[in-house]
Amino acid sequence: DAKTTQPPSMDCAEGRAANLPCNHSTISGNEYVYWYRQIHSQGPQYIIHGLKNNETNEMASLIITEDRKSSTLILPHATLRDTAVYYCIVRVQETSGSRLTFGEGTQLTVNP
Amino acid sequence: DAGITQSPRYKITETGRQVTLMCHQTWSHSYMFWYRQDLGHGLRLIYYSAAADITDKGEVPDGYVVSRSKTENFPLTLESATRSQTSVYFCASSDWGQGALGELFFGEGSRLTVL
């Protein structure tokens, strides 16, 4: 599996940009990077995904380095409700299908 | 109602008992997944299924059995529950099989306690 490495925790001030890093140095050329978040004990919520190019949606931006060995999730204006565990995941393709393997994630705390 | 539903939401059982957690989705998604999440940790994949009658192991399949006779259902069975299987279990589905690349849709979770 293409493992991912994330810092266990980060803090961010409300209204500021939150930049969450992720290393995935063993990623293969056709494997996508996905980001999810989990608030309390709810089911994880999809944020964004990408392959090579930078991606943006209404929730966040995803910046993937040219060598694809790392990426950064950007929440442009963090709010208190963005406090959650953020997971960076590489989608693994196998003969039986594709799967997402979650790691431990980054606990983001947005402070007032 | 449309969506993905899990049952039961809460279950207490005893060591050695058989337990089945149900997962039902109404979108006709091809992919379905079972994850477990222990307190304070991330999700770990137990089993997944790319289509009806196709299942494969994830990271932690031991002690679990799945089946996928119908596209919309993906039950997870603990044949002989152990205390180490106390966890929150999440089911998810996705339309990856239809060519999409997007999100997994998660159920609300089933909290299982094994005494």
C-alpha cells in the first residue's frame, strides 16, 4: 500500500488558512490522493481528491507536488466547525478492486 | 429513504456469540466497505466488495465474515465475538464501479460492545 504520513495534531486560528500536510512518497503513478475528515464519532466526510493537478472545491484546495510524493490540504478560512480529524489517503488499485486505507490522521483544532 | 443505513446502531453481546451487522444502501453503488474504528484511533478496513458476489480482505479481516449476494446489502458477521472486537463499525458505499472517482458515503456507524 502507498502509506501516508501526517502530523498527529495541528492548531489554527479561526479565520486563518489551515494547511495540512501529507507525505505519500511510495505513491504509484495512477493512484489518487483523497482527503476526508471526521467530526467526533460521525462517519468520515469526503473533502476532495486529486491525481496530479491542484484541485479546488467549495470546501478546500488540494495542492499536489510535481513529484506527487506529498500534498497539502488547504482550508482557506478555518472556522470552529472545521475542528476534526483529517485523513489523507491514497486509493489503492488491486485486481479485486479499489480501496481506501485510512491512517491515524491529523487532529486539527481551530481556536477562537 | 435514500442513503446508506446500518443496523443495529448499538449492540451489546457476550464473548463467543455470533453477531451480524447489517448495511443497506439504496443507490445501487457497486462498491461497499466495512471499517472498524477503535476508540481514539483511525479507521481500519475489514472487508470490501467491488460488486455483488465479489469480496476481498482489508487490513483486519480475521474473525469476520462478509457476503454480498445483493448489490444493496453487505452484512458483516462476527462468528464468535471477542472483547477485542469492541469497536464502532462503519459501512460505506461508492459508485467507483460505474466509472466515478469520488467519495465514499458512510453510514452512521454501529457501536458494538463485547462483554
